[in-house]
Amino acid sequence: MPPTPAPPTHLRADAGLTATQIIVRLRALVDSGDYGDLRATVGHWIVHPDLTDIISARAEPTVDLRNPDDDRMARAEEALTAFRNELEGSQPGLSLTTGRKARTAYVPFDEDRRALPHRHDLRTRRVRRHQPQPASTPPSYAWQTSTNPSRPEHRHFPSAVLRKAPMLPETPVTPGSLDSDPARLLARLISIDSVNPDLVPGGAGESVIADFCGAWLAARGFEIHRLEKRPGRPSLVAIARGTGGGQSLMLNGHLDTVSLTDYDGDPLDPQIRDGRMYGRGTFDMKAGIAAMMVAAARTTAHGPLRGDVILACVADEEYSSSGTEEVLEAFTADAAIVTEPSHLDVTLAHKGFAWFDVDIEGRAAHGSRPDLGVDAIAKTGHLLLALENLGARLAQGPAHPLLGTGTVHASVIHGGEEPSTYPAHCRTTLERRTVPGEDADSVERELAAMLDHLTATVPDFRYRLTRGLHREPFEADPDAAIVRTLTRHAEQALGHPPVVRAEPYWTDCALLDRAGIPCLLFGVDGEGAHAATEYVDLASLDRLTDILTATIADFCS
């Protein structure tokens, strides 16, 4: 591996203060002065109940003042600024910010549902003010806040938005206490909104879920790196350093999901029925994230392996895979496993894709003057017929042994302005799915030849071809060490050799392969990726975790 870049300051694991220690100091400050009816909380992480003594990365103390006068407000703010300066001076690399936040009300945690209140349904929940606790008792929980302009007497600072999370006792961490159940971890991941904002404007993105994963892994001794070239779209790399002399293994999974809008039920409330867990992202692919996190923690709980164990929890796979691209700019490994869902089959190949826009140029004219107008939409009809014929030829051409042949289809058409005008322009966006041996260059030549033929044979046919996003197909070496290692452990766990298959869709395997990292895809069983109902088979989640655990231990030892 190349030299590892230093972790960002806000994720320094050696900052030296736990969340509990910060709150104790803040409580002492609160109790030492007359600032009014005041209470202090701390939190940032959405943490699992079994986490202990977690190093506070980006801890954000929160102080609530109820009915203070201006003088008390000013003195409290001055005291908090001094508190911040003292902490930063005594703890190199620790960064705290202070600032007033708007009036707030508190949204209570629903103990019965064991799930966090979700952003999209806050308005429908009963909202009450949290009662201040006695000054002698540190608060047990941090609370998520939401704006409530009807309560002008409530002032709140520093700025922080917190979800309820158990405060962490300062007790020694033991491997046994941290060997978490993957289903329990998955439920926490499902409850976190991580919709890709490139797919859904205003989507939550990956910040909160990356924070959670970073806290979970830091508590288990992993070195944490947060990569955020695109603000608000972080990817997380967690490393358990080896002792040396062994092979490094990267496990890759994406944190983002598709839209919640059309999901049947509450997409962020994980429900278990008949051995299945339902919720957005259960299948695609937070189950894979949970399995690889727990497997990596198990294999390193009693000490380092010889090789590095690397977890890449990446952003933006559902749109353009900028997360894995950013990870590969700084990190590499001897092999990788992508834990996308595969029904516990070993996936060694998948298709690529290339998007193109074809603009057909006509000539605008009044609808009564066909002698002057050229109908761009009608000319596009020739393009659509040619695409259909191309698809038929591809289907009859040479086939890949696992993937079959490439395909092509028209995805989107835009053209015309009004009923009484000949359209001067019509754009068709098309997608060409590719197999090994095909790439964007060969597809562009193929399409240009088709369009040139139309130009020569269809009167007044004029076009412009523009290449868009494109991704390579993927094909693994079946004899690669990581393929043989995982296949062996899968056979032992399943009781039979795993099915070897290929996928018609694209994954980040192709980026890892292009970077020179041998890899394969292996994940859970279930259904409903991008659908109105989505679930994971929980027995397959346990099996996946066991297989990954054995594979990591074998490959990195």
C-alpha cells in the first residue's frame, strides 16, 4: 500500500477525550455559574447500545438555556467560548465550534419501536419539550432537535443536531462485548436516511451514516479516514493494520440508497417478519455493509492479522460511484470483495454501460408549411428503428459465457415545442450495455456507423452524437487467490460449491479491477432492490458474515 494519508482533524482518534469526558467537563462549567434554567448534553453519533468508551470524533456539546435574560445569555456564551478555547489548547488536533442555534423543540425517542424518528414524519409525531434534569445528574441521552418558531423563549447553542443515543460509559472495551450481531447492526443502518441526493434532490446523503460507521469501527480499534472531496458526500475508510508480511484485503460497500418516496410502508423502520428484515437498503446494500463491518471486527478483535484489513464504506454508488473513485486515489489492496447482494452466489463478471445523446436536427416552420419545415421527431423515428435493428443484431452476435451479449435501448426522448410548429430538434438518450471486449470507444464507433448510414439514406437526416457517463464491464480471474479463498469458505459454510454467476448490472468491482485490485462480488440473499418492498434473508446475512470472517482470517494471515 502507498503511505497512508493522515486522517482529517475531525476524525482524530488520538484527540484524547471521550464523549463522556467532554460532557463531564461541560456539566462542571454549567454548575459553576448562574446562567438560568440550563442543562447540557453532548452527542453526535447515532451509536449502538453496546459501544463503550468511544473516542469522541467531532463531539458537539449542546447547552440549552430556558427563559434566560440577555445578561445571563451573554455570560453563558462567554463562558462556553472560554471552555472551547481551553479544550482546544489542551488537546492538539481537537476542534470545537460554538454558535447560537434557532429556537428548538425536542422530538422524543420512541422506545417501543426501537427506531429513530425519521425526518420525513417529524410533523406527524407528538412533540413535547424535554424536562430539564437535576444539575447533579448528567443527562443520559442526547436528543434530536427540530425547529419550532412558536416557542420564542427557548434559545439553544452551540449549533448541533443530535439523535438520541445512549451516553457511553467509561469502561474498558473487551472483544466479547463488541462482537455485535449483524442483524442488530443492520437495523441501525436502515434507520439512518442515506438517500443519494444526486438521484433525489434534497436527499440526506451519506454524512450521518458515515459518522455512525466511523464511530462503530473506531470503538473496535480501526484507524478511521474520512474522504470528502464533495462536501456532504463522505466515504469512510477504516483500517486494522497488520503486523506485516501478509496480504491486504479491502471490503467495499456503498452507504447510499435510492429514493424512499415509493416505498410501501416506513422505509426507515426495519421490520422483521418470517426470517426477513424489511426496509430501504436491507438488500441493496446495507446488509453487505453490516456483514463486512462485523466480520472485520471479529477477525481483528483478539489482535492484528499479518495483513491489513481495509473497509471502504463509500458514497454515491447508486449514481456515479464517485466514492470508490475517491477511495482508490489514496488506497489500494492486494485483493477486494464487494458485498453487493448476490444471493450467496459468487459473482465473477458483470456488464458495463455507456450513455449517449443523439440530437437530430430539423428545421422549424409553421405547421401549415411542410415545404419549409423538417420534422426532427419524424427523423428520430428512423433512429429508433435503427436502434431496434442494432439490438437484434447484438442478440445474434458472439456471446460472453456468463453475460451473454450486449444490449441497446432508447431511454429518454425530448422534442418539439407546440402542436402547430415543425420541431427543429429532438434528443434521444440511449444506453448501451457492454460485455468484456466492448468499451465506450467501440460503442461510439458502432453508433456513428449506424447514424452515418441514416445520413446517407434518409433525406434531411442530420445528427450530433455526444458521449455521456460510461463504465467498463468487469470480469474476474477465477484462479485469483481471493476467488479461490472465498469460494472454499463459502463451500464449507453452504455445504455445497457456491453457484458462479454474472450480473447484468454494473458495480464498483469494475473500478477496483481497473485499479489493478483482483476482486469479486459476494453478498446476501433477498429481493427488492429499488422496489416498493425490499428485504434481506437474515439467515443469509449470518452466513455471509461467517464466510467473510473466515475469508479475512485466511487471506490476511
